[in-house]
Amino acid sequence: MPAGSAADRVLHGWPGASPTVDRRERRLQGWETLMVLSVFPLGATFDAVLLMAEHLATGQPALGSRIEPNIGLWLPLILGILEAFLPLPAVFLVWYLLKRSGEGLKAINLGGGRLRTDLAFLLPLFLVVFVAPQWLGGGIMGWVDIHRFVIYGVPLPTEWAQVLSWGARGLQSGIVEELVVLGYLVRRLEQRGWPWGWVVVADVAVRVSYHVYYGPGVLPIALWATVSVLVYLRIRRLLPFILCHITYDVGLAIRTAYHDLYIVLAAAVFVLGLAFTARWSRWAPVARPADALLTTGPKGRSVSAPEPGQHLGVGGVVHPVRDVEAEPVDEVAVPLLDPGPDVAG
């Protein structure tokens, strides 16, 4: 079975980030993490707590947006979409910090010439991480007869506008939550030397914190968050989580207004995901040998040991191992070592 393929990652797991040895670097990474979390999800957590408190105090469903709906169609729609993307700066901050440290997006398991592997994960990940925990949590709530708190969004006058507004929130949630809470936070906690159990607890706590407006209905969220981080720690690919999260949330938005269209789209996505899994579950790119390894980052910053699929160049800048998109074969001739741009000719 090719190393690094979807099937190999499920069966054997994949290593995470190495602990950062330099104390100054660890302290800097800690402050950077707090800065990212202050952008997202700190504000969302405050909003969620206030909405829950409002529901408990009044006994009535809380309003999840303060946009005035009775001002026509286009202005509430535009404001609703802009409001949905307010947490997006956290994504750019993560990108900047990873670029500045020399780690790059590969450090949080994005890119790396593994699109086929990511696509192969989509259907099983969607069923195991997004559908099963929500179904189980909903079943438990029904069995013990508890209900989630209802939160109202901006009521728009047309169904298509409502779907567009909710779909924008789904798009933002899939990108921001998975990149910040799953990819970036997990890596930084591992670099601080946290054991995997505490990484799971911390990540689930952060994920649940900005969903507490559901009240008892946060149970399915907690189960989803737990399964999500456990599976991520196993397979170490982030793009499938982003795509599945977007698909799940946007699908819910479509289902509320266009149920028949939702059924057709769900069937098409299922068939497409099944084809991806059947075609590429055992595929993995053939990696070239890595260059020499150094242990210091740019401007004297130390860095963790490189992840699989990475190597450290001159100055400690993390570079990808050059992957060749080819089907796996039993025997691969080792190509000549390309010294790369960091080695003088």
C-alpha cells in the first residue's frame, strides 16, 4: 500500500508536529496562538454566550443577528453576507504567521500535491465525521427528551436570498473553523508538547464554546467536534474537512427552502464522492529525496522538525518535497538529487 495514500493514513495513522525545543520560540508561538484565537473564535464565543443567556432570561428564541430586516431585500442580504465573513481575517492571520515562521500551509496539512488523496477522503469523512455524530447526538436528545435552543437569523423576504445568506455563513464556517480550530490550533498545541488527549479536549472545548447558543442542543456539536479532531489526528489532511464542512452547512441551507433540489444535489455529491474514494483511495504521489536539513528558521527563529512531505532549506525555511503526480508502482527508480535553488551551482 503506497505510503501517504488515503488508505495508508487510515490504517497506520500519520505523524504530527514535533515539539518546539527552543523556549523563546515556544513562547512566541503561544502569543501568536492567543492572537489568532482573539480574532476567532473569541468574538463568536461572546456572542454565543449572550444568545444563550438571552434565551434563558426570556424563554424566547434569541435573534442571532442585529440587522434590521424591514429595509427591503438587497441591503439586509448584503449586510448579512458581510456579517457572515467577519471572522475571515483570522484565516489571513494564520496564513501570514505560518509564512513568516517559514512553515507554510503544508504545516497544517494543506496542499502538498495530494489533491487526489484529499478527494478520496471526502465521502467516508462526511459520513463518519459530519453525519454519524449529528445523527447520534440528535437520537440521544430525542431519547432523553431535551431540545436545542432556537436561534433566529435575519428573515429575508425571498427563499433564494435566505439560502444565499445562510450559504455564505456555511462557506465561512467551513473555511475559518477548520483552518483555525482544527489545523492551526492542533499544530500549535502539539508543538507545545501537549499529549494527544489534551489536544482533543482543548480543541473540542474551543469548538463547542462558540456553539453554546444551542443550549442542550450542543451535544451533537460536541460529538462532531470530538470525532473530527480524532480523525484529523489520524489522517492529517485538512482540505477534506473544509470541503465536507462547507457541503454540510450549505446543504442544510438549501434543504430548508428547496428540498427537491437538495435531494438531487445530495445524490450527485454522493455518487461523485464514491467515485473519488474508489478511484484514489490507494493513490499517493511519488516523493523525491529531501535536501539537507537545518534547524533554524529565518531571522534566527528555530523551527520544529519538518513534517512528512517537507524539508528545511537554507535559513530553516520549510520547503515541500517535490511530488510527482503519478500512479503508485511497485518499484520506483530514485531520481537524481535536485539541489534546488538554495544550493549554489
